[in-house]
Amino acid sequence: MNTSVIRTYTEQLESTIEKGVELRDSMRQEISRLERLVKAQKSEITNAVNARELYQHRLGNYKKRLIVEREKRQKLEGQLIKLKRKMSNG
């Protein structure tokens, strides 16, 4: 092999190595970008789950208060009916 053939072959190898390095670097950047995207999506999912749980908790509390207030109202309505009967009878 003469020197020019060796030089050409070496240059081709160097070019291939450089392309490989560039490809590796671009893949690392893409992986990093995708990792950030996945992390952000996980955060959004976690926030949505927490918001849903908080909503359900508040809804449960509201329903409990609603039941208590309904029972109070029914009790007072019953007392009112009794008082009206007493007034009409007495």
C-alpha cells in the first residue's frame, strides 16, 4: 500500500469516527430532552392525581355537611309542625 491509499483510508476512518461521535452526541441530547419531557409529564400526572384527590376529599366533606344540614332542617321542620299543632289545638 502506498502512502496516499493509507492516508485516504485513515481520513475515511476519521470521518466515520467523527460522524459516530456526532451521532452519539445528538442521541445523548435527544435522550436528555426526552427525559426532561417524561419528567414534566410525570409531574403533570402527579399534580392531576393530587388535585383529583383533593377534589374528592372536599366533595366528601361537602356531602357530609349537606347531610348534617338536611337533618337539622328536617328536625326543625318537625318541631315547627308540632308547634303549629299546639297553637291550633290550644
